[in-house]
Amino acid sequence: MGHLILRVTIKLLFAPIILFALYVQFHGDYGPGGGFQAGVTLAAAFILHALGFGLDRCQKVIPPGWLPVGMALGVLIYAGTGIYTMLLGGNFLDYDVIQPDSHHHAGQHIGIIVVELGVGLAVAATMLQIFYAFAAREPEPMDDAW
Amino acid sequence: MIPFLPAETNPAIILMVAGVLMVFFGPRGRGIIGVIAVALGFLQMYSLGVGPMGDAQMYGITEVAGYEFIPLRLDKLSVVFATIFHIAALVNVIYGWQGATKVEASMGIVYAGSAIGGALAGDLLTLFVFWEIAAISSVFIIWAGGGHAAFKAGMRYLVIQVMSGLLLLAGIALHLVRGGSSEFGAFKLVGEAGVDPVAALILFAFGIKACFPILHTWLQDSYPKASGVGAVMLSAFTTKLAIYALARGFAGTDILIPIGATMTVFPVFFALIENDLRKVLAYSLNNQLGFMVCAIGIGTPLAINGAAAHAFVHITYKALLFMGMGAVLLRTGTTKATDLGGLHKSMPWTTAFTIVGAMSISAFPLFSGFVAKSMITLAAAEEHMLLAWLVLLFASAGVLEHSGIKIPYFAFFAHDRFAPSLRNGAPRPKEAPLSMLIAMGLAAFLCLLVGFYPPVLYGLLPYETDYHAYTLEHVATQMQLLMFAIFAFMLLVRFKLYPPEVRSVNLDVDWFWRVPGRKALMAAVQMTADVWHAIWAALRDITGQVLSGIGAVHRPGGLLARYWTVGYTALTTAAVLAVALLLAFLS
Amino acid sequence: MSDEQHPDILPEERSIFETPGWIRFMWFFVPGTGLFFALMNIVLAVLHKTHPHFGWLFDKNPVFYGIVGFVSFSFIVLVGQHLRKIVMRPEDYYDGPEATMPRINTDDEVRMRSISLGETDE
Amino acid sequence: MLLDDLPVLPVILPLVAAPVCLLLPNNRLAGSFATLVAWIALVLSAMLLHTVAVVGPVEYALGGWASPLGIIYRVDLAGAIVMTLVALMASVTFPYAIESAREEIVPSQTSAFFAMFLIVFAGLMGVVATGDAFNVFVFLEISSLSTYTLVAMGAKRDRRALTAAFTYLVLGTIGATFFVIGLGLLYQVTGTLNMIDLHDRLAGVDNKVVRAGYAFILTGLGLKLAMFPLHRWLPAAYTYAPSPVTAFLASTSTKVAIYAMLRFLFTVFGFNFGFIDVAFTFFLILGLIGMFYASLIAIFREDVKMILAYSSVAQIGYMLLGISFATVDGVAAALVHVVNHAVMKTTLFLAVGAVFYALGSHRLSAYRGLGKRMPVTTAVFLIGGLSLIGVPLTGGFISKWVLVAAAFNSVLAVPSLVIVLMIVASSLLAVAYIGRIAWTMLLEEPVGRQPKPVPMMMVVPMVLMAALTIYLGIDAATLVSLCRQAAETLLSTGLGFGGTS
């Protein structure tokens, strides 16, 4: 079992990677980090798992059918925040209107966190989608496969 | 005023819409629509009102990007042409009631509409638009004649007509850029600075459609190849629209006098030796245009009146002659003089109407030609243009020869080729169908009406006139000329000096592009193709070798070519960037 | 007016315009009318009712128009026919056999065109 | 609130709608939803156009951050015209695509197809609306990336769509890279990405970095708009993409790239930028060559879509020619042609799509005798074709007329008359390739199987576009004056002539 060392390492690293991804995600509004990096890191955890333990087991946890939904939902969260600010009377993505009374720009923080969540979700889903597409060697047979 | 039409509707649009509508109907429906459309257009035109020369009624003026469009300009000159175009359209519809194909019927009306639109156009671009529509709609009528010859002739016709349009457009563009007015008025061909190239360009464009010598062959080439009905439609509009344009733009331009004089003379000889009677008529049409061009060149009010009057009567009698020949074509299948003769026995009405047309065109007193043509010769005489005057007299004798005598004589008299005894008892051809007879009768009636009562025509003319055609002197001189010419004909026939008809085609200027031109073109095409093939083969060899070299390293065939394309294009992009960078750094 | 190349038709097939009487009439009528108008012109000239624009050689001369008609016509016919030597070609010169091909009936809705020589109508 | 947000709404609306569309089931619902979005976007753009025409350019600060710091959207008249055009094309092609896609797309991709369509739409709108140079790049890539996908979706019909999409991907990326390199160089010099700010800071600056950036941007955008030697991605992509995609792309994507080019030339660089003439010389020469080269190729193609695609390249030559005059007239002529060409090309490609729906082929041989079998489609095609040739009473004539007039009014390196003659000559080439198709449609005898009836959903957009082609030919005054005004804005208050000079 040449994969043993790999598999053990993956098992050990899997949770910390996800934790790190979450850290990057939520640190995004203060320092370096944010949804994009977090999403990639999160996806990397699952990709690593799939590499070690096979695609099937990974797809049991995250079925391929979820991914388009994830992508769409991510974008919707992002854009929805913008529209929400517009509905509140501000410009598109003008977060200040979320908490207009705050002196610490709390609105900005809230807005950015929500937006970054959307970005993270979309990016993670996209990364996984790409991985699934390449890893599932046999493409879905098309109607007029040649 | 017509209640359900917008006040400023262009009569041309009425006719064109009707022409398009006709496509959806059968022969009778087409006829009814045609008659209604012509009537509507005519009423509409007169409800708009007519201004005197120099003070036209204008409608629908719009300005686009500094250019003023005047779709409708009604003054005496434009209305007299539009009127006769309406009459011609009506005659065409009736003549083609049974015989016109769908294409001929609808395109004929569109064609008539475009001629009317051109005559009423007040600005140059509108004129150009109708100029082109006339070219394009009429070519379908030629093609409807059927057969390969008609198709080819139509293509030649189209090329020449479109060329005229392009030259006109170029002239207009240059004229406008130079700051000229967009209104279609008089051009000055020769100014202080010599010949004006812009005016020359426009004159050339008009000249093509007016059949100036050497530019004329499209007419003789294409009209006889249309069907019997189609030729009648064609005979009326294109050339007379050009005459109108000349009268409007180049009245009194001296160069037109020698041009017109030449035009009256040379077709006479071609008509003499031509076998196809409809081609004879085409030459005769050219000759008649010469009278008008000459008159426009003289340019006095009397001469312009003469040109307009001549255009007016000419359309009626030339249509009448073409209708007669069309009826003959319908009943016998040919208009070759060598195959015809003696038809007066079974087609008496056609014969009578054709003779009316023939006498009109020869300018017998009491027929319409006399009333108009004498104005032109008188105008030449009054300006003391001896040479032009002599040429016009000479041409008058020529007209008598080819249209006055040759057409009716060879078609209806001469040698009876349809006698049952000669054709194993086959019956003679029948009289023309009723609709054709009605149309011919209408045209003949107009010829006689104008001939008997000229004020009908004089009232329409651009300038006020106190001209009287029927003085004893005019009648006596004209009859003298005609009768002695006929006497000459009788003597020539009697002594067998009159040339017999021979099956043939006669070369004209178009030989230059139909034979050597065509050969040169074909040779050029062949040569280009050969050179191209040689280069291509060489390239293919070289690239083939290079590719097979690379292919040995990489992969064969399609894949290589495919990736090579992308890479090559990327290379192109890099090259463009390099050029842009270089330019940006060096400039 | 028949000649050798054109076989004679039966006498009963002749119309009035082809009878010798009619032809004889024309031989009197045409020059007669011409002379009548020439005379009329001379009378008008004598009475100074004409309005000539050019000299004696031209329209001041009362029979000028007659001469012009006769001479022009003869000139056109006698000289013009020599043009054939230059320009006359066989009928199929340009288009080959296509020139004499029958017309194609392009519209079956209209059948009038297809009637050939001497065939009865319908 | 709605009126204040006008510049941004037509952009974000399709952008938000796209993921929603992706979640919809793979049936007519997705298409109908996309259509609805396009229609709303059209109404919004029309309102925007109206506002801009009345009050002048409008600005919108994204996220409330003011101009040089934040991203602003800035729409002037030229932008509003192009936005309305794009929205119009979307609202015509989307409903058409509902039926057409069933024939040309793998059914399981339907909702993805419309989602992608919406993203392209959003991207194109964004390029036009934004006033930030980097945002142009972002939106250009948003639309391009989804375009590659859409082109590849033509694979159901013809596998060559995949190679076409790949070629397009490679070249498009090269173009985008060049563009962004250019932007980077400019940013290095000026430290800003806001277009107006860029203009101000570039004034009087002339060094190698700026020049290089200029050349890179020129080449990058030149590739996106299929300028003559950089056009090679276009024919294959247009030919093998599904019909509604082709119709939409042909009428909008190159047009938007032209608009971006105008924006950079006149707003960012402007006339006081020392070597702007390089671009004009470039466009003049390449435009003229492109007009002839592409038309000549089009004459010899057998695939109708390919013919029309090459004709697009030729028509882009006309627009570049108009820009190269560097006068108000010239730019106005280019804008008029942008609109007219978009309308006529959509007409043509929609008709071609209908033929494909009915007969399953784009080959010229399938068009034999179509005049008798599909009269409406033939009529629509011919109207578009006539407009392409520039026959009076169609939009194409107006474009050519305005262009010729502009040529005469400009002082150029090449004599105006020569240019005019070349325009006429290349129109004759258009007569040749359109005439060839028209001949096949009208005069040859039909062969093969009877065409399938074309559904109303496809016929109506087609006929509407044909009607619009003719309408633009008759009522030319509105469009011409609008475009002239837009060109004036671009060249003056759009900082072309004005600014610091």
C-alpha cells in the first residue's frame, strides 16, 4: 500500500486546511485574505481528499449536482448584497447603508463579510467543478458521440 | 384630393406599391390594380397642383444631415413628363391585360412608378434613387422575355444602367461636396474655367440612358429581346426620363446639338438594313431621341417646348408601333421581316393602328408627330443653325423610311407569306386579342387627338406658346417632303434597288465589348486563374515539403494544420503589436 | 409586287391592296399629291406667305422640301445598304445556336406566348 | 431610486439573472426568463438613452466611493446608444433562441446556455457602462469567457465548434493579455485606472512606457474587434456557434469592442496625445485592406454563415475607416454603421438560423430554390442582404452615404475620391457574394427534402429586424443626428479635442 503515508497525511491535514480556509474567509475584511483565497483553499482540501481516497468518496460528500447550485448561490449572495444596498437607498454595493448609524463603519464590515462568503462559495464550487470535470475521465456520452 | 391618402403622397409610391401588390393576384386582378393605381397616381398628381416654370410646387421637403430632400417638385416641365408616363403606364396595363406575365405586370408598374418618381424628384438624391429603381425593375422585364439571349442581353443592360447610376451618384457626391445645391437644377457644363468635370460626369450619366451615340447599344441590344408586352413597357420610360433630366439639367448646352444631330442620323442606316422589325423600332427610338436631345441643346423656350412635346407624342406612337409588333409577335411568333408579310388580310385592326403610329412618327399632318417635330425644326431654323436644320430634315426622311414605310410595309403588306395555298392550308394568323386592340386603339386615338387638336398638347408644355402647327406653309412643305420621299421608295422598289431583307445580325458598337471585350475578359480571367493556379501549386509544393518535414517530427495531417493556424495567428498578432510598437516609438 | 423568289399566291387570296388596279392607283396618287403640294408651295412663295430662314439654295426655294425628301430617301437606301458589307453577320454570330432557340415560357399562367407559326389559337 | 441607478441596472440585472437562470430547469422556462430579463434591460437602456440624450452624461459611483478612488460608471450618448443596441439585440435573439436552441444545443445544457447568454450580455453592457479602464478588461473577459463556452456549445451540430472555440479562446486571451499589459503600463505611469483621470494625467506625458502601453492596448482591442490581420478567430467562431449566438455576437461583441476602442482613443488618450495619428493611419490602411480581403474571401465560400462572417470582417473595415477620419463626421459614420450593421447582420443570421432549423444545413446548396419554399425567410434574408450591399431605402445605404460624405469632408493621406471609389468597389464585392446567395435562393430549382415549418417565435424576431432595417433606411434622420451628437460628445466633452490642450 504505497498510498498509506499519503492517506494518513491527508487525513491529518484535511481538517486544518478547512479550518485555515475559514480563517482566511473571515479575516478577509481586516487583512490579507478573503473569499477567493478561502474558496480555493477549501476546494483544495476536498481535491486532496479525492486524490488520496478516490473521486467516488469525495462525490458522496459533495455530489456533483450541488456544484452549479453552489456557484449560482455564491454569485447571488454577492449580487444580492449589492441589490439589498440599492433597495435600502444607497448605490450598488454601498455597504454603509446597512448600518447607517455606526461610527465604526459596521455596515462595511457586515457587507464585506457577506459578499466574501458569496465569493468563497462560488469559487470553491467552481474549483471543485473543474476538478470533477477533469477527474471524471470519461466525459458524459453525448447524444451524437463520435 | 383623394380622401384616404396622406396629402403629400408621391404618385410614384402609389404605383410602386401597386406593383408589389400585383404579385399576389392573377392576371385580371393585376390588370384591375394597375388601372386603379394609375388613376389614383394621376389624380394625386393633379390634386397637388402644378406650378409654372421656375416656381414649382414642392412637397415633403425634409432635411437630413444638411441635405435637403425634395421628393416632389411639380412644375410644368416635370408634370408634362409625369403625365405621359401615367398614360403610358395605363396603356401598358391594358395591353398586357392577358399577355403580361406576373413579373412583367408588377415590374412594369414599378418601373413606370420609378420613371414618374424620377420626373417629379426635386433633389438629386431622390432622382438617383428612382434612376436606379428604374434600371433594376426594367431588367426583370427584359429577362421575362425568356431565353438565354434575353438573359445575357439583360445582364449587359443592367451593367450599363447601373454604371450610369454610379456615375450619377459620383457626380452628385462631387457636386454636393463642392457646395452645390441639393436641388436638381441646371448645371453649367462650360464655365469660365473651362469644362466643369462634375457637370460632365452627370451629363455622361444622363447620356448613357439617353442613348448618346456609342453609348446607345444597350437599347437596340435589349429591347427586342423582351417579350411583345415587355418591349412596349420598356419603350416609354428609361430614355424619356433621361430626356427629362437633360432638359432640366442641361438645357441650352451647345454640345448637345451635334450629339443630337448624330443620334438622328446614324440609326437611320442601321434601321435600313435590320431584319428584326422590333430592332428597327429600337433604332428608330434612338433616332427620335436625337430630335429631343438636339432640341434641348438649342435650348430656346420653343425648342424646350418642342422637346417636351416630342417626348410626349413620341411615347404614344412608339408604344403604338411596339404594340403592333407585339401583336404580330404574339400571333406569328416572330418579328423578322424575312418571315412576315401580308398580315393586313387577317389582322386589319392591328394594321390600321400600326399605320396610324407610322404616319404619326413620320409626321404626316393631322397626326401627332407633325405637331411636335415641326417645333424642333422651326427652333433650329429660327436660331439659324443651318447644318442642324439640314440634318434634322434629312433625318425626317430617314424616319419615314424605317418607321413610316418599312415597319408597316414588311409586316403587313409586301409578300404574303401566310396565304393558305403557300402553307398547305394552314389558316392565317388571327387578329390580336381584344385587350391589345383596346390599348392600341387608345394610343392611336391619342395620336389622332393631338394631331387634330394640338392645343390639348400645347396647354401642357413648359412655356407659354403661340405656336401654330397648321399653317398652309408647314403643311405644304411637310407633305412635299413626305410624298416625294414615298415616291422615291416606290421607284426604288420598282427598279429593285431597295435592299432585300436578309436574315442577319448587324454589328454595332456593342461588338467591341461583346466580342473582343469578352475575349479579353475571358483571357484575363483565364490568365489570372492560370497564374493563381501556378502560384498556388508552387506554394502547395513548398508548404507541403516544409510541413512533411515538420510533420515527421510532430504529427501528420489535420492536427498539425489546426494548431499551426492558431499559432500562426498568434504570430500575426505579435507582428501587429511589433508594428504598432515600432510606429509608436518612431513617430 | 411579287418577284421570282416569292412564289405567287392564288388570285383569290389577294386583297384589294394587291390588285394591279390599286398599284396603278398608287403610281398616280403619290407623285400627284407630291406635285400638288409643290405647286401649292410655289403659289405660297409667289404670294410671299412663306417665312424662309435661309437662302435660295435652301428653304427660300419652294420645291426644296420635295428635293430633300426625294434625294435623302434615295441616298439613305442606296448608300445605306452598302453598310451591310461591313456589319452584316449570320444570325447566330453572337450567341451561337442560342440566338435561334425558342423563347422559354417562364410563366405557365400565361400560355399565349407559346403559339407557334400558324397554329390555331387554343 | 430607479432613475439614479440607471447606469448600473442594465448591467447587474442580467448578471444577477444568470445564476438564477442556471438553477432553472432545462426547458423553455430558462429561455423565457432570459427573454424577460433582456426586455427589462432594453426598457432600462432606452430610459438611460433618453436621460442621456436630455441631460447629458450620467455618472454612478459603485459602492458610494467617489471618482478617482472608487470605480465609477459613466455613460455618455455614444455609450447609451451602444447599450440600447446591445439590449435590443438581446431582446430579439433570446426569444429566437428558445426555439432555435432546441435544435442546436444538447438539451441538458439549455439552462446553462441561457445563463451564459445572460453573462455575455451583462459583460458587454458592463464594458460600455463602466468608466474604469480596468473594469473594461474585467467585463471584456466576463463576456469573452462565456462567449467561448457558447461557441463550444455549437458542438452538437458540428464538432469543429470545439476547435473554433479553442482558437477563439487562445487568441481572445492573447488579446486580453495585451490589453491588460497596456493598462498595467499606463497604471505604472499614472497611478490611476479611472478613464478621465487617466486622460488628465496622461496629458503632456510622452515616454516609452506610455507609448508601449498605447501600442499594447491598440493591438489587444484590435484583436477583440477583429481588425483585419487579427480577425482569424472570427469566421470559424461565427460559423460553428449556434445560430442565435452568432446573431447576437455578430451584432454586439465586435461593436462593443469598437466602442471600447473609441473610448480609449478619444477619452483616455485624446487628440493632444502625441502619436494618436498612428492609430488612425493604422485603421485607414487596415480598414481598407480588410474591406477587400474579407469580401473577396467571402465570395468563394460555400457555407452561408462563413460568407456572412467574412462579410462582418469587411464591414468592420468600414467602421475603422470612419474612425480613421478622426472627424466628428467620421466617428458619427462609424457609429451609424455600428447600429445599421448590427441590425442587418442580425437579420441575416436570424434568417440563416431559420434555414438551418428548417433544413439542417448552412451549405449554399441547401439554399436552392428557397424563395419558393420559405418565402418569408428569403424575403428577410434579401432585405438584410440588400442593406449589406447598401441599396437605397435600407439602413446600409444610409451608413454608406454618411461614410462617403465624411470621407469627402476629411483631409486624409489618401485622396478622398480614391477612398470613396474603394468603398463603392467593395460594395460591388458585396453584390457578388450576396448576389450569389440570392441567385441560389431565387432562381435555382429546389432540391432535397421539404423544409420543416419555422415556429412563430423565430419568424417574428426575424421579420421585426428586417422591418427595422428598412425603417432605418427610411427614417435615417433620428439615428444620424443622434450618432452625430454622440460623436461630438466623444470628440469634445468626451475630452477628445477638449481637455488640457
